[in-house]
Amino acid sequence: MLKRNLFVATFLFTSLIVSIGIILANFNYKKGAQVCFNNHCFNVELAITPEEKNRGLMFRKLDLYGGMLFVFKEEGEYPFWMKNTSIPLDIVWIDKNNEVVFISENAQPCKESFCQKINPYKNAKYVLEINGGISKSINLTEGDKISLVLNNRHFGDFLVR
């Protein structure tokens, strides 16, 4: 009887752990995130933790309308660099009002030990990295507003840990 109860308890515990894992996997905040400018949307991966922000797009490529959105807890000046980046990128700084405040077009990869930082000297809450040349091709300019969408819902500060 003790073996049977132990088996049932182990089975229920394992089922509970698997169920929690499935629920958490379905609530993956990185899936379904989009940044949209007018009629142009980018499927983005979110960089929220310090580790994700430090790694960024190092050694990676993007789908044509893919990108990475860096989400900061507070608005501030956030310089970026292109260390170990595989492709040229357009880097777009966006303020707390979802307005584009600066665009660095076609920032070139840096393979050196020291890489120049790109600093717009403007406050931003988000920084978007997309394939180089895309911002020009969609006529993105400073002052444009963006829409941030996660799993078909607009999102904001709750994503920042």
C-alpha cells in the first residue's frame, strides 16, 4: 500500500511540474512581440534582462522583418555598440511616449577589441535593432510613433524585471 501511495504521489507531483512547465512555455513573453510603424511591423525578440541586453544580436542574423527590442526600466541615455555583430543594423531609439527620437542607419559591425559607441544623447525607453537599410526603405523618421504589441495586446512596463 505504501508503494502504491508513493507511486501516486510521485505521479501527481510530476504531472504538476509538467503542467506548470507547459503553462510557462505558452506564456513565453518573447513570442509574438511586434513593433509597428504605420503599416510596417517587425517581429522582435525582447531583451529585458541584463544578460539579454549584453548579448544583444552578437553573432546572429535577422529575418528580413525581424529585430530585437531592448526594454529599459526607466527612460535614459542608452549608447549602443556593434561588437561581434554579424550584419549592419539600423538602431532606433524610442522614448516613453513611443516616439522615435533618433535613428542610426546602417551601423557597421565591429570585430575589434574596442568598438565605438553610438550615442544619440537623447532619452529613450526602448531601443530597436533591425536590419540595416530598412528604416530608410520604410521612410521611418524621428517623430514617428510606434505601436508595441505582445501576443496581440499592447504592452509596457510590466515586461521589465
